[in-house]
Amino acid sequence: SQQGEEDPQALSIQEGENATMNCSYKTSINNLQWYRQNSGRGLVHLILIRSNEREKHSGRLRVTLDTSKKSSSLLITASRAADTASYFCATDATLAGGTSYGKLTFGQGTILTVHP
Amino acid sequence: NAGVTQTPKFQVLKTGQSMTLQCAQDMNHEYMSWYRQDPGMGLRLIHYSVGAGITDQGEVPNGYNVSRSTTEDFPLRLLSAAPSQTSVYFCASSRRGRYSPLHFGNGTRLTVT
């Protein structure tokens, strides 16, 4: 079963606008990660936020995590046409003290289209 | 560095045929895994390995076998292909540790007719 539910399923914006994608999950997590997938390619890791963190930044990316609501959001500021891709959240539900072994549960993804 | 390399990129099989999807990484990562991606389903974990000689099942292991004889290689075997196995298959690797991200290959698109 899928841990993450993402919305919207698709998002279409103009260059320069901000894009916000949301992810909800069901169980307690150790960390949450966001990945990007360009058409026909593998996934590329963007950012990881630990369960004890509330916000994290990386360049034009801002991720928030609300463990009480079991939700996360990814904000891409000043979007570019090159940001057009699918974006996936993935959760690591390893219990405290355990080892994840690289096992993640992925959401269904948000397709982002940025028009020049 | 090449990172994670998957071959072939495309494959068409007939129902009942068997084949092996190859995956190799040159980053000396301990952990490797196989995911399948289906439309509207995200990625689902098939099998994973925490080191040479150690493998375990993921969420959707039926119809697939894996082995890990070296740190670098983690092949995925389809024993008797079925149309339900039509999918895009991704291999991933990561370092040991609680906060290590996955590195993905570019995938193998498999069609079973």
C-alpha cells in the first residue's frame, strides 16, 4: 500500500511563479525525502528532512514537515521551465534505533509543468 | 563516476519467458534495491539487499528473484514473465546510515505480451 498521498496530481504554472506540492503519509516516520523525475529518467534526490526538523532549505527549495498532521510540503520558488518534472515524496518509516536499509515508501507523485 | 547503471533500457518479452535485469553501482554502496513504477502507483519496492549475500523481500516480491554475490551488482530475475509485470523497473543504491538518500539508475522499461 502507498504511504504517501500527494496533491495536486498535476500542477501547471508560468515561469517565475512558485510551485507548492503537498504530501501526506500514514505512519510515524524517521525522515521524509523528495525526489524529482524527468521524463524517461531515474529519480534524483532533492532534499531530506528528519522527523525532528520542521523546515529545511536548499537553494530554491523549501520543505516543511508537520509530524502531528503527518504531512509535508515542497515549495519551489521562482520556477523555471527546467523544473518541469514529476516530484515524489518518499518516507522512511524505520523505528527509532533501527536501520532503514534504503527502504522507502513513495507517493504517487505530482506532475509539474512550468511554461516559459 | 557512472553511478547506478541498468541494462537493458528496453525489453519486450512474451508471457512465460524469463530474463534478468542487470544493475551495477560503482559507489561502493552497501544497500541496493529494486523498485517498479506503474502509472498512478508511484514506486513499489520489490527486493532489497543490505550487503553481499544478504537479500530480503519488499512490498511486491512475487515473480521475482534476486541475488547479491558482489557489492557492485544486484540483478533482478523474472522467472516466468506475466503481462502484470509490464512496468518500468528502477534499481537504487545508498550508503549505510539512517539518512542516506537513494541513487537511482535510469530504469528498464519492460513490456510483457
